[in-house]
Amino acid sequence: MNKKNIIIVSIFILFIIGLAWWGKVVQKPVPVALGAPESAPEAGKGLLSAEEKFYDFGSISMKDGKVSHLFKVSNQTDSDVILKQVVTSCMCTAAYVINGESKNGPFGMPGHGGSVPKVNDMIKAGEAREIEVVFDPNAHGPAGVGLIDRFITLTDATGEELQLEIKATVTP
């Protein structure tokens, strides 16, 4: 091998080593629990809690129209919690906060149909609210068939969030 080829190969190897070193330096650590954010509170440590956080409607037909499900959200702490905001992940989903005979909402996706109003509902220690989630399978038109996965995020005054989830398989 001549000197020119040795220099070119050496520079190439140094370049590869440099890229590997740089990639290691800028790499962010991955949390130990797969998929869990680093700042995730321990189970049961949030201000608001729900025994059921997921509901699967199964197969639903567009021709049958809207479907809904009630989630029970409670304040298991010894102090009052202010529910500040409820938002949904898609315009096809709306949420309502129900306290006895009072029904507040609809709350939807930010950016669609104006801003999402604040809830500002005080949930006293030991009290609960029902969150009615309404999904409209016709919101996306005929192309909106197949599996859907939507999220409803409740945020309290401290910024802590509780996420509810619905799934369904939409048929024509």
C-alpha cells in the first residue's frame, strides 16, 4: 500500500471514530422503565386518579353515530384540587365534566373551533367527577375507518395531568 492510501484510510477511520464519539456525547439517557417519562409520578401519587383510564368501544359503525363512555375521576388527597383544563387529542372527541346534575363542556382539541375553555372546577378532598367522553365516528368522513386511539388529558392547577384513553375500530 502506498503512503497516499494509508493516509486516506487513516483519515476515514478517524472520521468514523469521531462520529461515534460525537453520537455518544449527544445521546440522551433512556429511562429505565420502557416508555415512561423520567418525571412520571409513582402510581397513585397524582392529585386526581381514575380506576379506569382506558376504554375500548370495540367495533362501531359510522351509521350508528356517536358513542360515549363515563370515566370516574376522584380526588383521593386530603386537600381540594382545582381541575383547570380538559383537552382531547382529536376534533372527533369531546369531553364533559359532570358533577351531579351539572354538566360542563364540551371540551375538545386545542386549535379547532377556537380556544378550549378552562374548567376551573374545585374537586374537594374525597369527591369525584364523571368525565363523559363522546366520540363521533363520522367526524373524519368516509376515510376515517379503521382503528382509532384518542386521549383526553385532565390538568389540575399544579400542572399535573391525568390521561384517559379510548379506542375503537370504526366501520362504515
